Amino acid sequence: MELTPAEALAESARSRGLALQLDDGTRKSHSMAENTAFVTGFFKGISTRPAFAQLVASLYFVYEAMESAFDKATDPSVKALDYPELRRVPALEDDMAYYFGVDWQSTVRPTAATKEYCDRIRSIAVDEPPLLVAHMYTRYLGDLFGGQMMGGMARSSLNLDDALGTRFYEFDEIPRAKPFIEQWYARLNDLELDAGAKQRIVDEANLVFAFNIKLFDELQGGKRAVLRTMWGLAKGAVVSRVGKIFRRS
């Protein structure tokens, strides 16, 4: 029987359980993350290649911390949701080589905001592994939902070489994102967690959004720093030129 839209929504895993709790509980944080200056600028096509490269670098360090934690995890909640198709580190390694060269591992270091984010991942991996579910939810599902659009925008606005520099956004083993996400949500709802553990996962997801906002703000701050430097140089040049004029008169 074909479902009507209302019936389909009622049957969706997103309409119940921890899936619904996470979606509802992070709605405000999600909106704040989407409206950071870097993200809005990116979608307007005004992001710069250095800023995007720095974003790729930050994401590499975050995903390396996440997926290393998943590899070591024995917690059943983490193992249940750790789909190989979602893993991003190999794709990010390709992107890092594109932006920073083949020796990027010896030259690129995490920023302060990135390090804080990664430290949190490593901390909860030891102290409370089920909270890693919040990091899976916030990053992987966001990547799947918006990845193709983000990758396309980056290629067109930054004039990237064809099929290079945006491997992170390509999920080759997931041809249809929506059914996959629905399956992921269904498995999320099947986790055997008490009410307190579920709420802590929601709280952690909000913290993850805050970490991502810091990454974007740091990128935007870097652009402001460049502008301040350029303004300082321009101002100095004007003052110097005016001084020469007065000295000549």
C-alpha cells in the first residue's frame, strides 16, 4: 500500500524515539550553526580557497579523532551505528593532499578550536563512550544531508579542478542518502539506553554544534585578521605618502 505524506511521516524513524529527541533538542543549535558568517558566505559563493582549505584541515583532524575512537570502541551503541560507508578519513586525506601537498602530514597542524574539539572526542571516548553517538549524528548526518550541495558549491565558487578537493562530500557507497539515513535513525532508536543517557547524548550533540560554530567563527576571524592586516598596511602607506607630500612642500 502506498503511504500518503502524513502516513509516511508517522512511519518515519525520525518521528519517534531518540531520533526525534535529537532533532528537536538540537534545532536551535542547528540553526545557529547554519547562520554563522562563514557558512552564509560560503553559500553566497564568497568563501575563499584558503578558508575552505582550512575548513578541510579542521574536518580532517576532527574525523581522525572520531574514527580512531570508533575503531577502539567496544560500546554496543557506538558499534551499532558505525557504518563503514560513512567513514570520511580516507576521502579527507585525498583532499588534504590536494590543498596542502603530499607532505601535508608534516606541515599542517590543528587550530586551537579544532584541538579543543578533538580533545573532547578523545575524552568522552574514554569516560562515556555512548556520547560518541552525538558526534556521529551531528557530523555524519549533516554531511549526508548537505554534502552534495556543499561540494558542488565549492567546486563552482572556488574554481576547483574537476573531482578534486571535495572528496569529503562524496559518499560513493551510499547511492541514496534518504533511505540510508532512515535506516540509521531506526537503528539509533533501537539502542538500549535509559532516559538519562539519551538526554546526555542530546546535550552532547548541542555541544558538538557549538564546537562546529567555533570552527566556522575561527575561519571567519582569520579572514577578519587578514582584512585588518591589509587595512593596517594600506593606512601605513597612506600616512607615509602624505608625510612625503608635506615634506616636499
